[in-house]
Amino acid sequence: MDRRHFFQTFLMTPLVGSLMASIRLSKGQSQLYMITDSPQDFLWIILQELEKHHLIEERSFSFSGSSAFEKAIYKSLLQKGWIYYPDPLKTSFILSSQLLLHSVNPSFTFIKDGNVLDIRSRNLSSLWKGMQKDGHRSSLVTIACFNTKRRSLPRGRWASVYVYGRQVDRLSLKKKTSKTYLTKQGNVAVEAEGGQAKVSESSCSQKICCLSAPASFCGERIICAPNHFLLEIERSSFVDTSIG
Amino acid sequence: MSIPPLVKKIYFVLFLSPLLLFLNCAPQEAWQSASFLSFDTVCEVHLRCPRSKFHLAQEEVQRLFVEIENHFSPRRQDLSSCLVIGLYRRALDFYRQSDGCFDITVGPLTRLWGFLDRPYRIPSPRELKNVLNLVGMEKIKEYEQNLILDPGMELDWGGIAKGLGIDLAYNALVSMGVDRGYINAGGDLACWGKNPDNEDWKVGINHPRRSGYLGILSISGVAAATTGDYQRFFEENGIRYHHIFDPRTGYPAQGKQSVTVIGPEALVCDALSTALFVSENPEHILDKYPQYGSLIVDSEGKISILGKPYSFRLL
């Protein structure tokens, strides 16, 4: 697949841009974006290629929310041997769909660890050409979010905040909280609500901490190295600590 | 004779209130935690002690870790330091007991494969043959409190220095009177006393291939360390090349995904986990360390438990 085509589409589609900006990308997370009116025809081909490149652990999927297109995708994937689970914690990826404001050329791309991943393969090349062949534009984007890290971990209830290695605060993930922590290099703002905590603002230049996915599972961390800041979801009594 | 009220008041102020004040100000023990970056990883300290003591304890642990980093990191090695000579002698013992499977002279291999300075690469057989001439602890000479290396030799303390740091930190904390807690330096761990639930510490061993745990150790008064092929690696043409080299061949050791060792000293756990990972006959090495037990996951995912049994629950 050619990343230039994706970015042409990306720039022409404001909704996709804001969608991507709102998704918190972090190490270990990957997303597939596919713009086509008939995702059920093409999704399984792309997933097959991702499997060959060991980018998918297990043949299981779930849906986030509900949309009219779910049924067709569900049927198509089941026919190709994929397993559906209602619980997203049990699956390799979660699917969602969204309508675009404007119609654009069909395309797809894969983002891994915050970077566009170029996968060169004959099947994907043919698929790309096939999607573009009849000139029909599309207004539907389907997103597959691969997030395997969290599956076996329990959800946390508290987040500990460390600055320069010292615990400075402890936040309940149930209560809506916004706090700013001052460091020698600047400041880091944290928001906690609905079982998760995230860095909403930071004085660092790269803002990688702001782009990290909200942390909600035991042991998950968000780090801002320039500010010597660390947020960690406290572990449950399941284990005290881990090695390996 | 009754005591006048004024005298009673004076008595209270002079004698009882300081006593009450003292009792209220006695340091309260509580569980305290700290996480900080050291050894290129996130280190955790979790202790039960008064708050004032915890700050001192944390500073001491960080100071010791910095000391270890200063003495043993790849670019800063003082071959005449007592600490370095002392650790070299321990490493030499492991080298001999493991028939060369544990070897701190693999520095040139680490560099050749790109694990020291990227990019990762697969060296040619000729390059490996040349570099293997620089590997082997028998080539190190100790002379008048100095280590003498042949030109081109490089020491890699990665399989033992962290364990030393954990042991030094543990000893410092115990001597400060901290009798419950754990120190975890990115997978090398020491724990003692009871956990907050008044039970042995529950230590999860991360699964080498999946997210989540392989199983849970229930331990106290011991250390543990894990070496795995998933900690630092690259893949090419579907083959995984990791950072644990067989010093005898120059290639990453084959046949195992992870090795966890549990026992009294973190330094020994650290070195043994590397030696057992490399060796084709880990039982033979472990027999020489009867106080230590291990959990080995082979390349097929099969789990073996060897040596002294420690409480372990498979998930």
C-alpha cells in the first residue's frame, strides 16, 4: 500500500484528521483505517495480510458501539473463520465505523506505534487497485483498533502519580478529577474519570505523554520523561508486582 | 489534703501534655511506594515504614543504583575499582560452574549484533569467528588489584550488575530497620516480610509470548530474576534474534523463551537465569546451587520447574 495515497485522502477528509487526532496512540497500539462503502468485501483480505506479517495474534474481533454496517462485516469475517466475542477484552481487535462528511476515494492504511506502516504485498497492491477501479467515491471509514496488551490485566481503581521518583498523589479513577503537577522543567496536567486517567496537557515539546492512550488497567503507565513524571495504575491484589 | 485546681493545671501542662504530644508524634508506619528510572528501566520500591524514613530509604536505593550504573555501564568501566574486582570474581565463579554458559566478556558480541548501538544486524560467520577470539573469561588477567583485558575485549555486566544493585539496596534497607517490602528493578526483585495482606508476596511472572502472566510466585525473604528472549530482540525473515548470546558460538542461545530463578541472592538469580538460558543442561548447573529453584519455558512453550521448589501457581 502506498502511504502517499492515504495522506492525500487524509488531507481531503477533515473528519478523518480529527478522528486520528482524538485517538490516543501509544506503544503497542495499532489501527487499521479503511475508507470504502463495502468494508465486508475488503476487510478480510487486509486482515489476512496482517496475519502473515504477524501483526495479529488471534483471529477474534468485537465491535465498539453499533452501526448499520456491523452485520455485513460480522457475516463476512465469520465466513472467513474469524471468531466474534461481545467482550472487547477477549479479542485481537475492535471494529467501529463512522460516516465521513464528504465522499473520498477508497483507501486504507495501517498505523503502528504512531507511524504509518508500509506493508508491501501483491495482494494488497491488487486490492488497492480494485478499490479504486470504478472511480466510485466512499463516505464510510471503518477502523480496526488492535490493542492486545490489555487483555489479561484487570482494571485498576487508583492511579499513583510520581514526580522525580516520589509519589506525590493518588487519584481515584471513579471520581472526575483534574490536577496539574509542577516539576522543575514545567508542568503536567492529568484528568481522571470513568475508570481511566490520561495526561491532558504537558509542558514538554514532544507531547508523547498527551498522545498516550488513557491508562485504566493495572500496571499501565504514562510517562513524561522530560518532566520526570510517571502515572501508574495501581495493581489489584491479584499480584503485588511482576517480573520478566 | 486536696490539690488546688491551679496546681493540677500546672501539673498537667508540665508533665502530661508533652507526653501526649510525644505519643502523637511517634512515627506512624505505612506502606509507601516510589517508581524511578534506573538501569534503563522503571524501578519500584514498596516499603512499610514511617514517611520520614521512606524518603531516606528511597534516596539510598537510588544512590546505590547510580553507583552500580557508574561502575558497570558499557561506557564507564574502572577495572581497578574494588566493586568491579569483587563482581568479576563472582562472575568468574559462575563462568566456571556453568561451563562457560555465563560469560561477561560477550561485550564484543553485543556490539557486533547492534544491541549496544543500533542498527541491529546479522553478522557474517567470518565476523563472528573474529569476534569470538575476544570472548572467554579465561582471557582476563587479574594483577595487583587490576583487571587486564586483551585489546578489543569488552565486558558486559548486564547479566549480573542489576542483581548486585538489588542485593546492596536490600541490605541497606534492612539495616535501616525496614522489615517489610520489595525492590523491583525491571524484573530483578528482592522481597521480604509480609505483603499488605499479611501474606507472602504475590509476584507475577510475565508470559514470554502473550500479554498477562505465566503464573504467580508466592515468596518472601528471597530474590528472583527472569531472562527472556522477548526482552530485547529483532526479527528478520521470521527468525527472532535476541540479546542472550551463547559465548561458545556467538549466536543467540536457542531452545528457551524464558528462565526465572528464585533464591536467597539477587546477584546469583541474575547470573543463573542467564546461564540456565544458554545451557543445554540446566539441571547440571542448578545442582551446584541447592538453595535456588527455576522455572524454564522452552521454545515450544513447555514449562519445567527445576531445583529447590518455591510456591508457584500456573495460570
